Amino acid sequence: MSIREICNRSVVCATSDMSVVEAARLMRQHHIGNVVVVDRIDGDRRPLGVVTDRDIVVEVVAAGLDPTLLKLRDMLVGRLVTAEDTMSYAETIRIMALHGVRRLPVVNAAGILEGIVSVDDLLPQLASPLAALADLAGRSRRYEMQTRK
């Protein structure tokens, strides 16, 4: 199963010239903890970065910076990590773990935003197989007891 089938396609986006306060309002309005900062090219959204509520608290509020003057472009540091929409959920988890991120923008082969995937989206995908494995020992004992009387 590809990450394209799991990701949330309803992504709240912001432009790099949006203020931190405006981004925080977007998060509050949509009851989410992040916005994907994008560049619009011919109507397509190309992700530049992700800004989270934690980023705002740690990097802006705790540092005593004015969130009305600070732009999202000022908060984008480092190279953006993404998942290609054809990746499996196992590959996506590996990338998240390797880079220490809880959310990944999902892009197509052209680098256009297709969705976003979070740890919360992946947990149900893992829970079912793990539950089946946990039940396996008990099932094998029951099967053995029934077939080897």
C-alpha cells in the first residue's frame, strides 16, 4: 500500500510571506498543529517547509520575538524532508524516524504537494498487523491442541 492511500489530502497551506500570527490563526481555525509552507507555481503547491505549533512556541514565543513581524520564511531552516506518494508506509516511517519528524508532506514525482502524513495516520496501519502477530502465539497453541489430541 502506498502512502498516497494513507495521507491526508486536505492540507492547510500558507505562503512564506504570511506572518507567524496569521499561521497560528490558521492552525486554530482548522484545529491542527501545523501548516505546510508552499510556493505556488502555475496553481500547483510546491512545499517549502512545515511550521508547527511547537515551532511557534519554542522559536518565537519563548525567544520573545514579535510574531506579528516574523514571517514564516524566517522559520524555515534546513532542507525539507518529504515522502514520495509512491512510497510504502514502511519506507515513510523509516524516513520519519531517520529525520526525527512526526509529519511529512507527501509529493508526487514532480515535487507537487499531494497531501501530508503524520504519525497519527500511520498508527492504525501498524496496529492491525501487530495485533495479528500478538494473537498468533495463542492461536497456534489452540490449533495444536485441536489437531494433536
